[in-house]
Amino acid sequence: MTSTDQRTAIVTGAARGIGKEIAERLARDGLAVAVADLDSMREELDGVVQGIERSGGRSIALTADVSDPEQVNALVRDTVQRFSKLDVFAANAGIAAVNPLLDTTLDELDRLVRVNLYGVFNSYQAAARQMIEQGTGGKIIGAASIAAHKGFEMLGGYSVTKWGVRGLTQVAAQEWAKHRITVNAYCPGIVGTAMWDLIDEKMTEQSGEERGTALRRFSEMIALGRVEEPNDVASFVSYLASRDSDYMTGQSVLIDGGILYS
Ligand SMILES: NC(=O)c1ccc[n+]([C@@H]2O[C@H](COP(=O)([O-])OP(=O)(O)OC[C@H]3O[C@@H](n4cnc5c(N)ncnc54)[C@H](O)[C@@H]3O)[C@@H](O)[C@H]2O)c1
């Protein structure tokens, strides 16, 4: 296989958590992977790249704040310069905030929207432009959540952004189908990452309960009886990135161990 035959991917928010697992999985699937995150995560990013390379994969670390379209455009440009083309973009980067609506400030809402919604919009747009120019089609994948299917108390701002990702994914899928680009989103449930550490910390702070209580309470909703692992999400993203999912587009699919049913 020449380097131009190898499929290539960008994964944002890939320094840790779900994004790291997606990057490692796509590399195992044989893709060359650009792992991207904030500049402050440089050390963790380099660790992900080293891990992929040790396992025989191809990878580069790039930094980009997804809320800035210029940085996302540069991320695509640098990836294409290094790997020749772009086949898959996993717009995974996201942040959470925990607050009742009455205490949610516009500043907080703005921060969530900039990263979780504008970040995905910037990523979808930059990826689609590159794929259209290549004429190769491609796979665009976004991070939504169970909170894109049901609003959760204390996660109002977060839910707003994830519902937005779902709408964006439906429109992008329709507009770009003629370019053989599919656009789908994954909707994890309760994944044991730094994000849930924060949610549990803030929820228990608000309720006065012991740390861990909120995670336990939410986990009781999971039919399969265990907290989700990043790998549970990554194996589904692997499918979305593969040719096996060629006939699927515009979907925001629950992968939550059985919390919500749609
Ligand atoms: N953890 C869960 O239970 C859960 C559930 C549903 C959906 N999700 C979604 O999955 C995605 C990954 O979540 P996670 O649990 O791995 O979170 P995480 O906090 O462990 O990792 C998120 C990564 O995104 C990066 N990031 C944050 N802001 C960024 C920005 N502006 N530009 C670039 N990178 C940025 C962070 O530095 C971090 O490395 C998020 O979109 C999240 O909303 C997570």
C-alpha cells in the first residue's frame, strides 16, 4: 500500500478520553491519524502519537482550538500536507458544564456553544470543503450525546449544544450526499472519562451528596449494568469511519448501554 492509498483521519479532542481511544482504534484499523487537541494538551497528544507509532501506525500531533475556524482550517491543511488527503474527520472535542438553568450565565452558554456546536460546525465545514475539493467523498463524524435526545436537568446548556449537533448532522448529510460524503454522529451515555469526573463533582457539590453519588445514580439507568468505556464508543466510530457504513447518513445514534430508546 502506498501512502496515498492509505485512508487518513483527523480526530479532535484526541489527547485523552473518548477521542484518544477513537484515534488509537482508527490507527489499528489502518488509517493514518492526525490527533488534535488544545495547545495545553501537547504532552498528552505526543504520548498518543508515540503509542500509535509503537504499534506500527502512522500519526501526527497537531494543535487546534476547534472554536476558531482558522485553526480548524489549518488543522485540515497541515494534515493533508502530511498525509496527502483526508478521508475521515471525527469532530470529537467537547466540554461540559453543570448548572441549573436559573444559575446558567450567558458567558457559560457561550463557552459551551463555541466549543460543542461551533467547534463541530467548523470541523464539518473544513472537512467537507477538503473532501469536495478532492472529489473522493468521505466520512464526517460528530460527537453528540444522550443529551441530544433528551434534555437532562443541570445539563441544560450542554443539552442545547448536543441537540444542535444533531440538527447540523441532518442538514450536512443532505447537503453533502451528492459529494459522496456521509455525516453521522455518535451519542454516548455515561462514559468514565474526565468529563464525567467533572459532572459528578459539580452535581454532588450542588446536591451536598458524597462524591461519586451522581455517577452511581446515573449508572443505575444503564440496562447493560456498567459504566460505558471509551472503547465502547470507539468501536462504533470505527464502523462509522469504515466503508461498512456507506449507506448510513444523517443519523445521531445512541450508543449508551441502554438508557434511552428511540
Ligand atoms: N464522557 C461522557 O460521558 C460523554 C457522553 C456523551 C458525549 N460525550 C462527548 O464525547 C466527546 C469526548 O468526551 P470525553 O468524555 O472524552 O471528554 P474529555 O474531557 O475527557 O476530553 C475532551 C477533550 O477535548 C479537548 N477540548 C476541549 N475543548 C477543546 C477545544 N476548544 N478545541 C480542541 N479540543 C478541545 C480537551 O482538551 C480534551 O482532551 C465530547 O464531545 C463529549 O461531549 C461524552
